[in-house]
Amino acid sequence: LEIGRSLTVGSVGCKVAAILRGDADIYVSLSAKSAPKHWDMAAPEAVLLAAGGGFSHADGKPLTYTSSSFLQAGCLIASHGISHPLLCERATKAMASIDPGFQV
């Protein structure tokens, strides 16, 4: 993905705020059993989407809030929105190379 640098910040909300402020361009979450919960993702996603950003699985499918496990597992990408489809495409290809069985 040609990442230039990374930031270390707290919650998903803080990561999305960094995108909204222009301090970051992308947030990628790679998780399975330790995935963020629905309540960690819902408000940050709503704010980012309302601001014109993108937040989805790497395959472009939207986040859903219907699973009984309450987990948002897989490769999740939040971005400023302009290049979101391209970021998803590149992340999907990268994950297929790095970990072919990983759920995107």
C-alpha cells in the first residue's frame, strides 16, 4: 500500500479522527477473534461516512452490525474516501499474497 509512516493512537474513534483532521490517510484493521466490536465501530463509521470518507471491508462490502458475535472481523479499511476503492483493491491483493486464507 506504499505506507509512508504510521501513527499510534487509541480507539477506532481516535483513528477516524486522525483521518478527519488530515493527520492520516488510512486506517487498516486486521483482526479475527480480537476484532473491534460493533459499538467500537458504529459511531466512527457514521461520522466518517457523513464527512465523505469510506469505511468498509477490503473487498468493498460495507460493515454490518447483525452478527451475534458483535465482532467486526477481517480486513477493514477507513479512508478519506477519495481513493477508497483503490485502497480496497490494493489491500485485497496484498492480503491474498500475505495470508491467502484471511477473510477480507
